[in-house]
Amino acid sequence: MRDRGEAIRWLSDRGYVAFARDWSIGESVGIAKRLVDMGDGIQAYQPTLIWIYPSEDGGCAVVPPLIPSQDVPFASLGEAVAYALGFLPSQETA
């Protein structure tokens, strides 16, 4: 994967919720299995929301769910996406 847009398209084509967000951790990608309407205008990412962001060394890092202080570095965006998907149910188990 060459860039954030390509990663988002790749994930979306495989049924994941994926989107861009520019904020304090940089030009990141959010990934979840699904977006659920909870009522009263509230939506929730399920089962969890995972972030991938650019690291200072030119690679990427993944913010694993429930351990936000333990970001995991990767040399490429593709490696980061593969790792992040390990926290989400596969298409077969969703």
C-alpha cells in the first residue's frame, strides 16, 4: 500500500469501516469491523476502533485496542494494516 487513500479503499473493499482523520497523532486511518447505530444520533464502532498513524521514521504505528500507550511500529503501511486486522473478526466470524 502506497498511501492512506489506498489503504482505506483496500479495507473498504473487504467490508471494513475505514476512514481518514487528521488530528494530534497525524494523518491517521481508523479501522473497525462495523459502525452501529445506537439510537438518538449515537454511532459506535464495533467491536473496537484501531488507529494507524505515520511515525517519525517514515513508517507507521498501530494503536492497539485497550493498550493505547503500547503503540506498535511497522516499516510499512501494509504491515501495519495486516497487524491491525488481527484485532478484528474475520469476514467469516463477523
